[in-house]
Amino acid sequence: MDKSRFSSIAHGRRPVWNPIAASHLQEYVSHFALPDNSAVLDIGCGRGHVLNLVLSQYQVRGLGVDPSTCAIAEAARDMATFVAAGRLVLVERAFDVRDYDAATFGLIVCIGSTHAVGNYRETLRVAKRLLSPNGLLLVGEGYWKRIPSADYLAFLKMSFEEHSTHQVTHSINRYRRRL
């Protein structure tokens, strides 16, 4: 089964495809001070919930990038008004930093999608290049609440090291001893 299709089915009509509550995202967005006409990039935008919040509160232009056909289709349906007004472009493809000019974005969002850039540190490096002076970055990284089983990792086609924990070194050492 296509992993993006499976993700779409699993998340259903939930507005946010990550473990951050929609109310918390609303709180974060309400604290931004984005100048009119700023460009906003959401890497791994999913259904575009964060973009929807930002575009609803600020007079900015949004760009959502996600490789999932299902996610982009749902985002386009949910935010058709912004697309029609020319304030939102949704791109169905993998993120590639070479597609964007330096110092372009007033806000970059990457929540639960740092793997789309490479990893957390690479996301920070890319954001530094793409953010305009005084630009904002909202990044959220996945982590293991507990050590996952080998079967679970195989199902996800992931390695343990792709996420960290609150106690990274301790957890990695415990995981390696279990192998």
C-alpha cells in the first residue's frame, strides 16, 4: 500500500497530521508578527492546517510542499479560497532546497517533517539560508516516547535513529543492547 495513502486513511479528517493539538498551533500562530505580503513556506504541509491558520490571520502568501497526492488534494479542497485568491500555492513533490532563493521567507514551518529536508539539523541549516532577515521558524521534531519494537520499525521502514528521545544517548544504548 502507498504510504501516503495509508497516512491519509489513518488520519481521516483530522486537521493536523501530527501529535500537536490544533489549539496549540493556533496559540503559536497568534504570537507571530508577520508583515503583510510576507512569504510563508510549510515543508511537509500535509493538509495545510498551519498554513490555513497563518493565512487566516495575516495578509501573507503561502507555499505548501508535500509529496503526498492525498494531502495536497485535501489541502487544495480545504483552502480553495486562498488558492483562488492567489495567496496560496500547493506543490505536490518532495522538498528540494535548490528550488528556492535565499532569504525569501518570513516564516518557515516544518512540523513533524524534518525528514523531508534530511533531519533536524539539516532543517535548521536550510531554514537559516531561506529565511529573510528577522524571519521566523516553527519546527517540531518527532521523538520516541518509548523504545519501539523491531517489528514496528520494520513496518514503518524506519531506523531507531531517525527520531530522538528526551534521553537520546541512554535510549540509543538501551536499544542497541536489545538487538
